[in-house]
Amino acid sequence: MNIDALPKFTPEANELWTKLNTEDKKLLLSNVWCSKCSRAATIKNFTGVVKSGDLLVVGECAECHGDVARLIESK
Ligand SMILES: [Zn+2]
């Protein structure tokens, strides 16, 4: 999967996303807390938006398909 440019991200979200390096992106996407699984899970079918200046990635847990979200604070 090419994670450097994501079509489901808004232009603003993509701008923040492209500032992250590839290793960080992989880590972020494979380390999303799922409250149903009670552990970190991989996020899939996700979209990205900017909320209060931070990047919010919303998608589903790869394990249980429950809703998960990850807020990536911009520095
Ligand atoms: Zn889960």
C-alpha cells in the first residue's frame, strides 16, 4: 500500500500527512488504540481530516471492524 499520498484525505489533511516520514506513518497506522479490542490495532479504510489544526485519522479496526480514530498532533 502506498501510504505517502492518500486520496481519502482532505487537501489540508494531506498537507500535514506529507510532512511525516514513512516510518512514522507506518507506526501511526499500525498503532491505533481500539477500545473494543483493548489494545493497539491497525487502522483500515481510513480517512483524514484536520481538526483544530491537528490531523485526525478515522477508520476501522483491522481486527474487529469497530470505529477507531487517531489524532496526530501537529508540532
Ligand atoms: Zn478492534
